[in-house]
Amino acid sequence: MKEFIKKNSGFLSALALVLTTFTVNSTCFFTMHQDEIPEVAKKLRKF
């Protein structure tokens, strides 16, 4: 398990950054609730 984590930790961190970039530029598709965006994630916005 530790070898798997060591081999894929770079990929997982890059994937997390890409997913954060995609989701920070869109709104929640649920009509009831949308959480506030953290200040760190606001720096990734494209507009």
C-alpha cells in the first residue's frame, strides 16, 4: 500500500488541482445549497 501511495501521490495531487480548477469556475447544480469557496480556491478562478 505504501508503494502505491508513493508512486501515485504526484498524480493524485495533480488530479486534485485540476478538479479544483474545474469546479471553482462552475456553480453547484443542486438548487438547495452551495458552499462558500475558500480564498485559496478563488485564486484559481478564470474570470
